Amino acid sequence: MMSEHTTLENLERAFRRVESGRGMPGVDGVTLETWRRDLPRRLEELGQDLARGTYRPLPLMACLTAGADGAPNPLFVPTVRDRTAQAAVVNVIEPSLEARFEEDPFPHRKTGCVRHAARRAGKLCREGFSRLVKADIASFFGSLDHGAILERLRDLVVDAAVVRLLGQMLRAEVYDGERLLGLERGIPRGTVLAPTLGKLFLDTLGETLSRRGWELIRYGHDLIVMAQRTGEAEDSLEISPEVLAQLEFDVDPEDPRVVEFWWEIEALGFLFPGDGLLSPFDRMPPPRTLLYRPPPFDLEGYPSMQARSGNSSDA
């Protein structure tokens, strides 16, 4: 598997994945356009570093963006080179993880899209699941334990070298504008790794709830648990933090709340009056506003850059 993600074909596919997501430069200031200008050389050097075990990520750039409610959310921006390396790994491990999900019978895994989640919530209501719990997973990406992440990956990814590389990516340093900080926990939000690894951990919660006859709908950082009989949804609140605690991340105790589905409530960004569903599906998400971006990072003397002294054209 290690050689597979270092192939030129996979690295080219990884860069296309990064390019399609656009995004700002990282701490080195190198834009997507600049990186593309000498793409063959850059991909060749990156592949060699990954294959030899000499790859070292640069610090993540810690930014703040405004969420839909205006509250500041942390966003950790890797360099284009490091995003490409992450995408190369994800390209290789994602199919095996998705195949593992497809083998299991739990339907909640197919509801990651908000539109699909809303439709599934309405369908479950018509089937008698009239009790609803909406919960926000507090600081989901930032609170996952690195040891738990890597242990779970060792069970699913056969190549130990890939797991070690993922550990290196998870533990990258962070530049906040004043100093370098070490990441002790979490999947940095904004990285290519975040969606795939986050989904892997919510999967365990879904399995547990499904076995008890509840239905889990998840989307982004939020989840909805639906139950048929009065009391079941409340009971799920007792098990959700328990299961999540085993994975070593937290549920916000103030947010989960049980409501009757036929009340006019808002969930998943849609209104559910009675058994209806009100909200245009073509509604555009609010633009992400950048609240803070650190000043330029002085890369001179940084170990990874000293090892890559031949890449002075990146500046």
C-alpha cells in the first residue's frame, strides 16, 4: 500500500483532488497556481520523500472562519504540498474504508448529505419514528484522541507504514501567528484527512444505536437520533456520550434535546411542519468568512525546509 500512494499516477490524482477544493496557501505562501507551474518536479520530489520516509509536513496555518451562525470556527490550513500528500494517502485508504462500511447493513451511513438526511428524517417519521434528538458533537474534530484514531486505523489499514505516516500528519505543528504549537488531540479541521477519519469514528456510534432499534442520521458535525416509543430517544442520550467517551471525544451536554417530530422545528437546515418538509433544496450555503489569518511564517531555519533546501523556487 505504501508504494501505491507514492506512484506518480496517484499523486497526480491527489493534486487534482486538492485543486478542485481550491483553498488558500499554507504557511509557505505557495498558491495552487504556483505549485502547478512546476508540477512534474514537485510531484516527483514528494513521491520520493514519501517512499524514502523522509517526508515531513510543514506547520498548519491556524485561521478563524465564521460559521453559519457567525461564531468563529478554527480552520487549519496545510500547504499545497502537504494537502497533496494527505490526498495521496486518502486516495489509497478510502476505498477499503468505504468497502468496510458497505458490508454493514446500517442505513445511516448513506445520509451524510443534508438533503438526503432531511428526506430520511421525513421517511422515518412516517414509519413511526416520531421522537427526535438533535445533538451537536462539541469540537468533534478537535477532541478525538490520536491514540484512538491510530488504533482504529491499525485494525483497518494493513500497512503499518501508512498508519505511521497518518500519525505524522495528525501530529503536525500549528502556527497561530505568534508561535508553533503541537497538536496533542484531534483531526485538524480543514485538512484532507478530516472528513474520512471523522466518518470512521461516527460509524461506531451508528452501529451501537442501530442494534438497539434507533435510527441515526448524521451530517457534518451534527447528528439526529430518532426513536419510536416515548422514552427511547431520551435513553439514547445515555448511550451516546458513553459510546463517544470510549472513542475519547465529547458530546455537548447542553445541546441534545428531545422534541416531537410533528412540532414545527428546524433541523438539518429544513423546517418540518407536520409531516412536511419546507426549504428549497437549491438554497446556497452561506459564504465562509475569513475572520483571521496569521501573518507570514518565517520558514528560515525550520527543519523541514532545511531538508528541502533545493526547493527554493517555492517561495
